[in-house]
Amino acid sequence: MKLTFIGAAHEVTGSCHYLQVGEKHILIDYGMEQGINTFENAELPISPAMVDFVLLTHAHVDHSGMLPLLYARGFRGQVFTTEASADLCGIMLRDCAHIQMMEAEWKNRKAKRSKDNPLVEPLFTMEDADGVIKRIVGCHYDTEIEVCEGVKIRFTDIGHLLGSASIEVWATEDGVTKKIVFSGDIGNKEQPLLRNPIYTKQADYVVMESTYGDRIHAAERPDYVKELAQIIQETFDKGGNVVIPSFAVGRTQEMLYFLRQIKVNKMIQGHDNFPVYVDSPMAVEATSVFTENRYECFDEEAMEYVKEGINPISFGGLRLSITSEESKAINFDEQPKVILSASGMCEAGRIRHHLKHNLWRPECTVLFVGYQSVGTLGRAILEGASEVRLFGEPIEVRARIATIKGLSGHADKDGLLEWINAFEEKPKKVFVVHGEDSVCASFVECLKIEHGQRAYAPYSGTVFNLVSNQFEFEASPMLLQKKDKPATGVYARLLAAGQRLMAIIKKSEGMANKDLAKMADQIISLCDKLDRFTNY
């Protein structure tokens, strides 16, 4: 029984851990790396075709985004997650595939202008996304599920995103059972719509995130509704629009919740029934998923609306923009309006069109409501750029640039400590992951010195034996070298097909000799036919 750390080790994205229980191979998350990566990740110690199950904490792409690639490389197991996360993955994984295919198409258009640049294949396709989506098993919170002999799991609401969960895993091998708890991303308390994180009481081992392990949120929660209403009132009085770059899943729905309160309480004077546009097909789909999962995921405040037959993220004047024609028409309407559009960091999507039409207008406001990574267009605007380029042309920044601070889906240091200290007995080991290098190190020291926890921050490639309570290999960042460029395109598909065949062969052990012989004859016959391709 071994736990190997692969992704989000001394880094914030690309979450992935590998658990081996007897002959079963399990991944906890398989996320996409985003932004600048400090360290190289170790390779999975098995081929994707040998993975039996994936346990998914939530739908954010830094935890789920590489599942289509896993499928493309031969994975044919099941993905267990909550029902709400399953619904969101149906949207987000297809969006990931769409982006991969569009980027490959763009690179190939450039390659045609240069004979030295070979054509590229997308990392994965829409077919791969659809393939893995069909393998997702939606589960209820707080229900023990037997994944296979020797492995039971339970999902607990962790309050970070609709459907987000910590995962309890009971693993049994040779009569020995160990309980491992994977925190996922621990939510901030008192968020709109979502419930507070629910704590777990027992575990032998804990794998926990540390994203905000070095900072404390403001002691007093800001009055987001009042602050938003004031920005809208001032902008509308000048005849401008309020443009809000917003993440399609999570933050958009929170803003709709605030906007509904503003509308119901008539907090905007002189602009009755002002329109609010949600201009993102993905955000529109995600908003529908939030509504469908309200009974299992909403907090008490939001449920009071639901019990009265009120949708807390819908209101008069809300307009959903789906087609590109509907999106283009928004900026030809001169009435002051609120425009919610993705992407949240202004790097792609329809928000860039709205910035082009509104950034140069001093009567308008661009309101940031989420974190802006270094190097993004959103960060440049927020830090005071006087001019930006959009669609190849310079746009002067004359609009008011504002931000609502304090909105965060992540627990701060105090919230993280509250979660780990809720265990009735200290775990044998607390593995700290999903934080920047310095944050992981400082949070481990805090856990050890101030709270008496047996904490450790593993680097990618570290292997821990859960039965002997000992490390089999402690990786170091100095040991991780840049890997050779992986195979891509059709050759990568061929390698994946070969790995899948080997996985089928390994799993066939114990079958009747008659069936094994038939399988062997078919493989030999196929090899004889394929020899002609390599003997030329």
C-alpha cells in the first residue's frame, strides 16, 4: 500500500496523487498545470491504461483538466466524484478540449507560413473529453461507496466550489486497513451560496492543500453587496457600463447572487430594471448546474430563498447571451448595463471584445472580482497599464478600474489550521501539497512547531509506504531534470494503444487457458500483419 506524490507538490496547480492498494491503481485528481511551474513533475509510475480508478475532489481544471489526456492514453476505468462535480466536468472538460483543438489549429496556421515548423496535434480532442465524461460516476455526499474489494470512499462537502469535496479513503491490503483523507481545496467560510467546510474526525494519514497557508483574510468580512451597488450606481449615473471579467464557474454565480440582492432591495436609484448580461455559454451552463444541485450544495441563507420558491441566482433583467450574434449586440445597446463575461483573467473569450468596446470610455468601469495572475492581461490592466492591445490594435485605458477585495474560495491560514486541528487524534503524517514552494515550507513548520503535527511537504516523485509508515523514496527538486519532449500526434496514439494492450494482457491473468490462448493467437496474428510496416 503506497502513496506517490505526482503533481501540485510545492506548486499550486496540476494536482495528482497515485495510490496503490494491492493490485489496484488509483489516482486522486489529474489536473492541468497552469501558469509558471517551478519544478518538473515525476511521471506516473504506471501507464494510464493501468489506472483502475480516479477519485476527483472537484471540477476546477487544475484538478480535473488532464482527464481527457488520461483517456487518450488508454485509461478505461471509472472516475468517482460528487454529482455536482460530475455535472460541471461535463462542461469544463469539453471546454478544455475545445481550447486544445483551437490552439493546435492556430499553431498549424502559423506553421503553414514556415516550412520549418511541423504541424501539431492537440494534446487531446473532444472525443477524448466525451470518452472520459462517460466514465464519470456521480456520488452523493456523506455516503460510503465500495469502489472495489479493499477500497471504500466517502465524499464530504469542503465548501470550495459547487460539488467540491474532501475524500476519505479506506484502503485494505493483506488484512491491514489504513484511512487516508485527501482535503481537496478547502473552502473559505461564509461564502455566498455554498456551505462552510465540513470537518473530518479521524484519519491515519492526511494529504492537505496549503494555497493560502501564509496569509490571513480580513478579520471583518466586507459588505460586498453594498460595495458592488455603489460602483454600479456611480457608473450608471455617468452613462457607462460595468464590465466584470468573471470566472465562468463559481465567481459568476456569486456575483449573480449579489446582484439579485441589489435588485430586490432597490439599491440602484434612477435605473430601474437595469439589464445584467451573462455573456459566456460556459457560465450559462454552469449557472444551470448550480440551480440543479441547490438542494445538496447551497448554504442555509440561499436555501431560505429556495424554500420560498425563489431562485437565488436569477432575477428580472437577467439576460443570458449564448450565440456570438447575441454577444456582439450587447455593446450596440446604449442603455447602462452590467456585463459578466469570461475569462476571469481576460486572457481569452468574449471578455476581450467587451474590453475593446468599453476600456476607452471614461464613463465605464472594469471591475475585477478575482485573482489576476502575473503576466495576464487582467493583471496588466489592474496594475495601471495606460494602453493594451486587443485583436491587434492598441486600446487606451480610460475606464475606471476597480476591484472588490476579499472574495476568495480558498481558506486562509486560520481556516486550514481549523480544518486539520478538527481531527480528534493527530494523524501519523500530514502531507502538505498544493502551495507555492515557500508556502509549503512555512506551513509545514507552523504545523510542526506550533501545533505538534507530524507534517511533511513532499516533492514530486516521493513514495510513502502507508503500512510501514516509512518513506520508500524522498524526492528532491534537484533530482528532477527536464524530460525529453514527449511523443505527440499519431505516434503518441500508437504508444497509448500499445500501453492499453499491455494493460489488458496484465489484467487477463487468471482467465481460462482457452481464452488466454485465443487472445495470444489474435495478438500474434496482428503482429504478423504489422511486421510489413516496420520491415521496409
